[in-house]
Amino acid sequence: MGLSTISPTLLVASLMIAATPILLAALGELVVERAGVLNLGVEGMMITGAICGFAAAVGTGSPALGFVAAAASGAALALVFGFLTQILLSNQVATGLALTLFGLGLSSLLGQGYSGIRPPPTARFDFGPLSDLPFVGRVVFGHDWIVYLSLALTALIWWFLTRSRAGLTLRAVGENHEAAHALGMKVVAIRLCAIAFGGACAGLGGAYLSLVRVPQWTEGMTAGAGWIALAIVVFASWRAWGVLVGAYLFGGVTVLQLNLQAAGVAFPVEYLSMSPYLVTIAVLVLMSARSGRRALGAPACLGKPFHASQ
Amino acid sequence: MYRRVLLSATAALALTGGFAAAQDEPTKVGFVFVGPIGDGGWTYEHNQARLAVEEEYGDAVETVFQESVPEGADAERVLTQMALSGADLIFTTSFGYMDPTINVAQRFPDVKFEHATGYKTAPNVSTYSARFYEGRAVQGLIAGRMTESNRIGYIASFPIPEVVRGINASYLAAKAVNPDVQFNVVWAFTWFDPAKEADAAQALIDQGADVILQHTDSTAPQAAAAEAGDVITFGQASDMAEYAPMPRVSSIIDNWAPYYIERVGDVMDGSWESQQVWYGIDEGMVKIGEISDAVPDDVREEAMALRDAISAGETHPFTGPINRQDGTEWLAEGETADDETLLGMDFYVEGLSGEIPN
């Protein structure tokens, strides 16, 4: 036994699968936070997406419809949050936490009849002979379409936030909502759109857990993934590629520590188990050491309520 | 105005409460669960037993439960809350609730507590556990016979005696029928995290394990094995029959209902006393789930014979000669392990590789 039993190909492939749910959820939250809204309900939206996607996939036999339903349910739940915080001006932190609790309860209610059922399999994307190549065949061309979607989404969000006019508007709303309002931007409407998008992404991430990664429905199956997604957004200092790095790093360390254990490498398990969190803390310290909040890249209006009368 | 309404409402509640108490008040039984009741494993079975208590006593009993309670300080808060709200008997169903249970029990001497799988008792705290290792031995035998790669993956939760005992018992039984067998143990440090359990199973399968044993509570490893195709698993704590006949070829089922019904009855008629019970296959607290068709007939019969021999007391899963991992002698030829050593087991037997985390 030893390191030789670990196949790098399988390791990287399973790393990508392990990272995809948090990547999707974190991308959604990134857009929400860039618009100046702090939605702590990611966990609740993920798990609601997990059960709604699972139920839809089992009901229709189509994983694709399952993912659509998951995105829709995540967005719907997020809009409840949006209505409460943007229209009724409730506290974002408290409402977000409530959304998590509500999502966990709602999902276990909806999931009553679904434990022990196997969902229809999500097929790997068929690249023909490319999939038979050594290493890259499995790592680059051997995944299901959601993995590619998550990567495409990363690029798209990067482009949207840094290269498009709409992205500039969204960031303006997040940086200074009063100035944006004075310029005639519809702050609340833009934020509601961002919140719905964030919910849809979280729902997709949840459905990836219940339809591909685990694949089954179990109550409470997200087990904190939503919170990790929130941490990754900070870790990435609110940048799309940073989110990708953070999610893959986190997924990578998680998978690596299990593989090292399975290979019988004599290394204390406790250190491996805590390593993803240690890395997160270390990066946060390094980044904040640069120079305050600005270097971190946090949107200036993050979590602040806005009303046009102000 | 509001305050007055509130006060009179409270007074009315107190009055009706008092009135109800004067009448025949149902015995209130609390349950504290470590996972969700829909986990399909450990907590699911405890909840089934709770429902059996309700069925048995009907209106004479009222049960309350709280699920997914973290082990540690939160448990103490939950327990205090339950005791304050009038519970007569509280079942705390995970090892990590041991100290919180003892602490809260000191403050509520009139409330009875039943703590699962621990070893600390008090005048109002009993412990109960099942000899899961008896079932583990049967699993180990099937695993040793069925493996082709001779690599058996084991997803362990926390390094506590119960888990270490399970690893040792299944290893010894597997080794007895297949000397080449090798165990790879992965510590997940969680009772319930489907994604992590699935990843652990995947890591073991990627490295050539074709049998996965689990000591975590969800069915995620079963799903990972089903995906891999030629890997077998065993249901943990619950039958997990939805994964039969493959990958789940058998299971250990925890059957708590008879014990819970008995102890609630004891509280009702006032005969409850602190005790320590450790029941096995013989008493029916540990059951072996049906061995599926994926297992050849001769292996099935061998496994059944081992189960019956353990049940009858003819065989003990820990019978010497057994050495500890470092090569020192633990049990001499023909000697069987005593319960005290088993309850505090913190060492691997010879042949297992790796270290138990502290």
C-alpha cells in the first residue's frame, strides 16, 4: 500500500465532481453579493433544489428536467428572500438564516416519499474517441454536462461582471446603491434578478448532489455545503475565477484526504480533515493583510438595505 | 393591553395545564437524535422504535423528539429544554451525548435518562447498547469469502470503542476465511454526511476495494457501490433493502423497539432502575438482514451458521489466539474477550494496518 495505489486520473476526476455543487452555489452567491445583497440562505436553497430536482427527475425520468426544476425551485425560494429583504426591507442576515432553516424543513417535508429511490442516471457527455485518451480522456472529456455547465458559467460570469455593460450596472448597484439610484438604475429590480439567479445556481448545485454525486435523496444531505460556498466567495475575494480555484481546492483537499487514508498513507487523519478549513483561513488572512476591505474586494453596499426614499 | 392579554392567556394555559396534570397525565418520553429521522440508517431505526412505543401505549404516552442535534454543548441545551418541558424519560441516542446526558441528569434527578452506546451511568442514567460486533463478524465472513481483489474498504466514523470493535470483529472473521484479505480504513469523522460518505466509498473503490463496509449512517456508500457495479456493501443500522440484492448483500439491523417499550413501561409502573445492558443477536437487539441472492449458497449457509453459533453462545467473535496490532498477545488460545476490554477497545488487532486517530 501507499501512494502508488492512488490514480491521479481518478483523483482529479473525482475532485471535479466533488467541487461542482459548491462551485455552482458559490457562483450564484458571487453574483448576489456583487449586487450588494448578502443571502445566507444558500444551504436552504441548495437542499430545496436537491429534493425538487430529485423529485422532478424521478417523476419525469429525465435528469435534465430535474435540473431545470431544481433551478426553478431555488430561484423561487430565493425570491421569497428577495421579497422580504428588498420590498419589505427585512434584515438580510436574519432573513437568510431563516431561509436556510425553512429550506431544510421544507425539503424534508417534500422528501418524505423519496428516500431509497434511485434517480435516472445522468449520462456522461459523449466525446467519442476523445474519451479514450489517457488522463485527459477521463479528466477533460469524461464528465456529465453539469460539470461543463459549471465551468462555462464561471467564464460567463467573469465576462458578465468585468466585460459587459449589464455587469457594470450590477456592480454599481452593489458598490453604491444610492448613486446608482440617482443615475436612474432600478436598484431593487436588479437585485431581485441577481437574487433569483443566485437561487437558481444554488438549486442546481443541490440537484447535482442528489442526482449525480451521491446520487439519492437523504434528508439534510447538503450537510453544510452551502456554508462552504459562502466562505468560498469571500476566499475568492468576489472574483469568478477565484471561486473556481476555491471550489476545486476545497473539493481537492477533501477528496485527497480520503484517498490518502484509503491508500494507508501514515499521516494523521486529523490534519487532513482540517486542512480545507485551514487553507481557507490562511488565504483569508493573507488577503486581508494586504490593505483592508478594499483589497478584499467586498462590494461596499454588501448587506445594506436600500429604499428609494433614502 | 397586550401585556394583560398575554398574562391572562398564560394564566389560562397554566390553569388548563394544572387541570390536565391533575387528571391522568401521559408519560412524556423524549428522544434526542444525532441525524435526521429520514437518514435510512441509525436514526431511522431509533425513530421506528419511538413509533413502536407510541403504538404500544397509545394515549398513555406522549413522545417528543429532536433530530440532527450536534454532539456537545448543543445537546446539553436540548436535553435541558426537554427536561424542563416535563419529560419523564429521555433517550439520548448517540455516543457523543454521554457527558451532556450525565450533566443534565445531575440537575434533574427526577427525570430518567437512557444513553445509547456509552459507559457512564448515574442513579437516573442507564446505558444500553447492542453487540453490533456480532453482526460485524457475520459481515466479515461474507466479505472475506466474496472479495476477489482481497481489498476491503471500511468507512469508519469516529475513533470510539464501538467503531474500533466493529473493524476488529469484521477483520478477524474475514481473515479466518481468507488469509490474504486486507482492510483499508477511512475515517470520515462524521456520522452523517452523504456527500463525504459517497466520496469515501469512491476513493476506496478507485483503489481496488470490491467490498465496502460502513459505520456511517447514510445510504450514500450503497449508491456509490451501485454505480461502480461489481462492489458489494452491507446495510448499516437499518436493512437498506432498497439496495438489495446488489450492492447490498446483507445488513445489520438495530432493533430498539422491544427495549424502548420495556423501559417506558418501567417508568410508567415505577420500576425503572439504572442499569447497563448490552444485548446482541441472542436477545434480538442485533438482527442480520436477509442475505441476498448475490451471495452463493454455501457462503450464505456458512454465514447463517456463524450467526446461529454466536446467538447460541457457542462462538465468540473475539476468541484467542489474538494479538494486538503491535504483536503483543491479547487473548491466549481459546480465551474469549471480556466485556470490559471490549467496551473500552482502543487498539487494532494484528494484521490491520494504519493507526487509530486519537
